[in-house]
Amino acid sequence: MLNKEWLKMARILLKMTQQEVANQMCTTKQTICNIEIGKSFNKMTMKFYEVTLKNNIEKNPDKELIEKILSYLESTKKS
């Protein structure tokens, strides 16, 4: 599962608001905010957020660029 920083960065790269993600997940903007700031540690909710963003990346015309940026961010975090 991806971490909260990756989720927030993916949302920003997709130019999505917290409300747009919340609408796709059938939840509230506050839930998305809680995930991104680390107040929510529910694995199922975080996984659903991840899947929602990955589905949006698949639909994005800049899919390859977004995936490269996110891969780079993930690799630099491990260093």
C-alpha cells in the first residue's frame, strides 16, 4: 500500500481536488483530508483511495509522465 504523501502527490498531479476524490469514493472531503494529513490509519480506506487514484491515472493522457514522477518520488523517499 502506498503512503499518504504518495496519495496526496498523485491527487495533485492529476489536478483533482479532495472533493473530487471524495465524490468518486462516495465519502466526504474530510475523510480524504484525514488520510492525507495522517489522522486516518484505516487500511481499507487508504487502499480504496489508492485504487481510485490509480484508475484516474489510467484515464489521464499524461499517464506515463505521472507514473514516472511518482516512481521517482517513491525511490527518493527510500534513500
